[in-house]
Amino acid sequence: MSFLKSLFSRSKSQKCPPSIDDPVVKVRPVGLSTSLLGKLPPELLLHIATQLSVPHAALFSICCKQLQLLIGDRYLAQLATRVPPRDTWDFLNLMAVDRLDQIVCYHCQKPHCVKNAECYCPVKWTGFSVPVPKCVAAQIRWHSYDKSMDALLGPRFSTPVFQMVIKLSLHGLDYTHLLGLLSTTRVTKIPRSFVTDWVAQRQSECRLIQGTMVHRLQEVYLSAPRSACSFRKLRVIICKHLSFRTDQVSISVEQKLMRYSGTVVWKVRRDFLLSGTSSGVLRCEHCWTDFRYDFKMYSGKRLAMFYTRWSDLGSGPDSRQWIAKLEGLPGRDKLLKERQDTLCDVFEHGRKYRIDDMLSKRKNRKELFKIQEEHMVEQANRLAESMRERALDYAELSIEV
């Protein structure tokens, strides 16, 4: 039983232990006496346990005190010594079926309480030196190792919170407060390079639709006024299989898989006629991802590019949609490619989607225009400082010569 205690070491209940005088404790029924299994001989109960898988047999052995004494800890010991963690994952999920306040974490394989959902968001632990939960540390390492994770899900997305949303929805409980933890409010992105002429803002939202999590990412890129070469050196990771890139001639979406590397999915020439250009809703052939690019001209000859992506993350970290999205393994069904409805229609519930939603309000446009102007001033100052330092270096070199 030590293995079982170690699994629940981080999820001890805060309730007071029952009193000895509690009548419920005194009249606690014998488990087998209230079941048809109590009429079977012990030899047959042992034979039933041998016909079950290890996770089911381990759960069967702890159903009641009589079965635990009869079967012993042999199956729990097998779970503790087995190298593949899948059996432990299945065992904990079987135990957590009736526990509405807990989920089994996919990363650390320990029960987590729903009321402590904020503790399992990676952004909450940024900059802290105190020990963080094992699952949060795994996600932080994942994001630092694979830089595309922020582009795919965002810095606020948490796998345990994702599991909590699915668990509450299956039992008909309210989960809207957890969706807020997975969504990202408006965030500004300013490049550090001298040659870039754009600034960007992004926001994301998660919705649970028909038992699966759908993630929508919205980004707007604003180029400098009257820029001769808009969106220079811009790279956007759409998914593990597609990427957006720009060069001096064109703007394109290309495949990233080794056997399809360089295959162009969508391409448009770069010029001032980009305003009004739209890619329409495009799909990745290898995962559940739909996306689109739209261009619009604003006052002062400012060209804005709107990027929207809808991703189906499935019903949990072990679903095919999640594996295809984050691990890059092709898994999209042929029937899914032929479906008529897009993830855009599913997410928006049939309502017409506004491509310029992030800049539809005048306040938001003024804010982004101001950020663009400040970026241009800072870029000019940095360029002047760089040229001044270069001139001093040339002067020192000429004196030495």
C-alpha cells in the first residue's frame, strides 16, 4: 500500500478525520456482504483477479478490506515496479472517475485538486525561485526547449487545467472560470531587429465544443507607414507541419515536414496591392488546424495583416488531435478532410467572423498606431547610435594606421 500512499501524497484531503463516536463509522458495512461477489468462494475471486489487466486488478484489490486481505498488494507492487507508466496512468484514471474534485495529471501522474487550478498555470510561476509542481516544471522546460510551444498554445495554456475542464464538462459542472485561465488577453509583440518594420498584438480564446477543446489564436501585424517592403523577416509557426514566411518577393505558407519540405500551400506577391487580399480558410493536411490570412489598409498607408488560427486539441492530452498538434505526428482522418464545416464555423457557431476584430474599435487602432510610432522612433535612435559607434571605431582604426 506504500505505492498507493505515494500517489496521493500531494492530494491529502483537508477534512477532519471522523470521530470514533460517529455512528456512520460504527455501522460501516462489510463490502462483500453487500455484493453478489460475497457469495463466491475465495478461490474464484482470486481467479477473477488473474483474468483482469494489472490496473483493473489493482483497483479490484482495494475495493474493500476483505478483498485487500485476500488478494494482497501483488498488483500494486507490479504498478510500482513497471517501467511503462501507462498502467499507472490507467489505474489512476479508474480511481478518479467518481472524484469530481480531482484529475490525474498527464505529466506527473498524480491527482490534482480542481480548486487549486491556478497553481498549475506556468505563467503564475515565472520568476519564482521556490520549488514548482513537477507538471508545471515539465511544461516550463517544454516551452524553453521547444520555442514553437508559445506560438502553438501560448504562455498561459496549462495541460492540468485542460484536463480539469474536460472532467467538469463530463459531469455537467461549470468550467467557465477555468477557460479564463487558458485564454490570453491582448499582448503586444515588438521585434528587436533593426530591419523589421512591424509591431504585433495577439490574443487567444478557448472554448469547449462537443466535448473537445477548440483554441482560437488572433494576431494582427501592422507595418510602418508607406513601407516599401512590408513585414520584413517575419516568421510565424502555424503548426508542427506549416510555417508562414516572407521574403523580398512574396509572402507564402510552406510545409515543414521532411518529405514535403518547401511545398507551397499558399503564396501571394508582395506589393501595395495586398490590401483586400485574403487566403480564405486553409487547412493543414496532417493535424486539426484551420487558419487564414487577411490584409487591410488603414490611414497613413499602414498595411495590417490579420492572422487567425483555429486548433482542435481533442478531449485530453492522450487524444489523437493533441498528439498530432503538439508532437507533429500525422493523424488527420481522410473523412475529416472532406467535411464541409470548418473549425471557424464550429467555433463561431455559424456567425460571420470579422477578420479585423482586433482593430474594429477605434481605441485599439489608436493604441497599436501609437506603439508603431514609438517603435519607429526607438528603431531610428538605435540605428543612429549604431552608426555613431561604427564611425568612432573607424576613426580609432584610422589613427592607429
